[in-house]
Amino acid sequence: MAGWNPAVNRTRARIEVDRSEVGLGAVYKGLAIGNNGVADHIYASNFRFGTIEVFDSSYTMVTLSGSFTDPGIPAGFAPFNIQNLGGVLYVTYAMQNPDKHDDQSGPGFGYVDTYDLNGQLLQRVASGGTLNSPWGLAIAPTGFGNFHDNLLVGNFGDGRINAYSLRTGAFRGQLKSETSAPIEIPGLWGLRFGNGAFGASPNTLYFAAGINDEQAGLFGSIVNVGN
């Protein structure tokens, strides 16, 4: 786990957590930052160990009151990503491949849960269905057409983006292009709406993807045709 700060080193990141023993070490797939009312923490999804690990501001691993576990998720699935959206921790789950380093993609292979900032399970958000190694997470703003105020979940497995009602949890469909075909972005990773600064519109969905089998990168955007 590495961090970069121009006040510390302008040209190189600094490793703060190293649990990378070859073949046996941690495999961190996602990170989130949050404050549980006591202190700031970094929450890391350790895909190999199937756990959420929590670190304090000194990068020391700590134990919270909750365990970030959902007994309803089958064996073989592990936390793939974690993100703090509005003070709630959303955790996606994907199926582990045999060496537990990467995901085993496939239709229906995925879950999404929410937890509080102490690791207590709040609810199951999504199960199976159109999920396929879900990773990217974002909440659509009011100006995002028919999917406004929905949770968007991006599939790493097939590059599609699913929408769920924040109020009821109901599946609302997948984002589609002008041809009404589902949008597919190979190697889809992060999703984020703009913050209104530097030309980044709050009604535009930005994405990052590892195209060409993760040998190259793609940064792009998706807008509602009504915008």
C-alpha cells in the first residue's frame, strides 16, 4: 500500500504497508477512507484473504467493533472493492480464481453489501443477476436521466454498468448507448461523477478501464443523451 504526497517526495510514492510475500501475501483490490466518529481509517479489500483490513493514520492495522462479514455470501467469493459513498461503505464481491489473486468472471458472479464505518453489516444491495465481477461504484446525481439517484455498479467481468434503486434496492437496468445496446467497456474499473471543478461536470460519469487485458489504460466519460 503506497501513498504519494508532493510535500514528502515529488517524484516517488512511498510504501507504507507491505504484505506482498509472493504467492502468500495480501492482494489489495480496493481502498476507501472514512471516519467512524473516533478516528480516520483506511479500509482495504484484501481479495486473497477474503477480508476488509482497517488501518489507522499511522498505517497500523486496527480492529473495529464489526468484522465486515456477511454469512449469506457463498465460499469462494471475496471483497473485490470498497468505497465510501455518503458515509456508507459499499463492498463488492467477486469469485476468486484458484490462486485467489484475480477474479473468476461470469454472469451472476457478484454481490454488493453495505456496512457502517465500524464494519457492521447494514444490508445486501445486490446479488447475482447481471453482476459480473462488480468493482466500480457511484451514486448518480439528479441530472443523470432515468437513472438519477441510483447506485451504479460497474462490472469488471463484462464492462457493463448496472443500476439499482437506492430507496428499494430494485434492479433498474443497465446503462445503454444510443442504439439501446448495453454499454460495454472492456476492463472497466473506476466510476466517478465530476465534482464541478476543472470542467468536470457533476452530471457526467467518468470511468477508468484497463483495456487490452490491462496492458493499457482508458479514461472516458458517459453522459445522458438528454444532457
